[in-house]
Amino acid sequence: MKFNFKFKLKPDKKTGIIAVIAAALIIPLFIFYIRLPVLILTELSFIELYGKERLKKETFFASLALFRPVKIVAVANDAGEDIVPFAVTQASIKPYCVLFPLRFAGSARLYRNLGLNVPIVVLEGRYSEEENPAESVFGEEKSEYFIFKTDINDDFYRTGLAVTAIKPKFVKKQEESANEDDKKGKIIVFLDYKLDKMKDVFLRGLYDRGELYETHFFNSFPQYSEFTDLHCVVMAGVGSEFLEKKAEVPAVLFTWLDPALLPFDAVMTVNDSPLAQVRRAVKMVGSGVKRGLIKSEFRVLNKSKFSKKVIAIIKKNR
């Protein structure tokens, strides 16, 4: 015996269901687009070097994460301080907040003087907690701004952890050597002199993985002496000449440049650009936090150069 059941919705019920589905799709989009946007100020040259398509993708995902539009306000590289506030108001007269990289601190002060009562965020970049370059611009009014630094301790600690997961180049030597210390290549670290205090933090990352690599630090490329059996090179602000002289050494770069512009030897980047920091910065603004540290974004460019554990290492400590 067969039973055939057929259910037919009346036209008015079909219309109601379609209306509910349409509302479920349209209402969130409507709410999204009427929310106050987050503005990120930058120069035209940044867009070219960061990558236009990459920038579109990053702003899209940041907008989804924050559930409000994230917009780039681009100004000419030689734009005067007084021009920048005008460009910001043209983008939105009442944004949720505006992110100014440190180089625009003077423009941030002029923007605040417009009296729009908009939260102003200044991203200082990689400075120690004792250094406050933005506050020197704002003087007695410094408490009126949200000022966030890159968490450089986290940057260098995680880099120390991550480089231990780079696959060793000298496999044959490793297999033949009976001495455990001989099995490891040397690590070269180029870092800006203002980051000298991070040497110990980087080494702690190495040691916490139980690794004892021979490590050498330099504040400029001319200081570098020729080494053999290199495990990797780390570049934090200086030392780019190394990549022109030395090939096939895995390089970890502290940079926000478009990966397409980086040399083949680059295996990982440590990015503290405004796009990498916008989500955390906006959340701190929403919580009323005026001063804070923001971790950088670590990106593996060449997974074949790493053992699988590096992904877990980076995620666990982010």
C-alpha cells in the first residue's frame, strides 16, 4: 500500500515565508550600513605597497568582524597636516572612530579641534612602554586620545618560538653529526637600535622551546659578518640588504608589505599595520580603554619551510 502526501502552501503563506526570509537577509544588511563607520587614515603610497586587492579583502573581513563599515581614507603622500582633517570629514562627518598612524599625530590634534566629539585613535607602532611619542604632540590634552602601541614583547617572543619550527636546511649535516649543538644552524637577527631590549625576549622564545641556537644580533647590515650554516634571518626594521647579498636563507620579516613584493626567501611576516590592528583597537575604544598594547599579525608565507607545529605555536600564543 502506498501513501502519497502532498503539501501545498497557499499563496498567502508562500508570500509570508518569502517575506520573512527576505527580512532576515535585508535587515542585518540595513543595520550594518547605517552603523557609524570606522575610518583608517593612510597615504596613497601605503595602498600601493600594501596591495589594493589585499586591502579590499582586509577591510571586508574587518567590517564583518566589527559589524560596521571599515573605510580607508587615503591622502596624498605630501598632504599637509591641515588637509588631512578635511579628508576625514569628507569620508564621514560622524564616524564611530578614526585611526591615525603615529605620523599623522599632528593632523589628529587638528581633527580633534574641529569639536566633532569623535574618538581618535593613534597607533604608535613598535615603541617600548616607556616611550610615548604621540603624547609629546598632544601635551596636556593627551588624555583625550586613545593611544595604542604594538605589543613588541609578544612580537619578539612569538618570533623566537616560531623560528624554532623552521625546517633545518642542513639535513645531511644533522644526520651525520653526533653533537647536538652542531645540528643547528645559526640565527641572525637585524633589529632597529630602539628595539635592543627585545634581544632577551627573542632568546626567551627560543629557550622556552628548549632550543639553543647560536644567535647573533646586529643593528645594521654593515655590522654583519659573514656566517655559514644559517638557520634563518630575522629582520625588524633594518637589514634588508642581507636579502640582496645572501640567498636561500629563510627570512622572517617585520613588515606589512604585500607578500607579492617580498623575496622568495621570506617565509613569515610580522605585521602591525592599521589593518592588522583595527579590530582590537576598535574593541578597546568600545570598552573605554585609553591605553593598551595590540599584538601583531603573524602570517606564514611558505608552509613548506616550516614543520607543522609552527601553526599551533603561533595560534596558541596569539
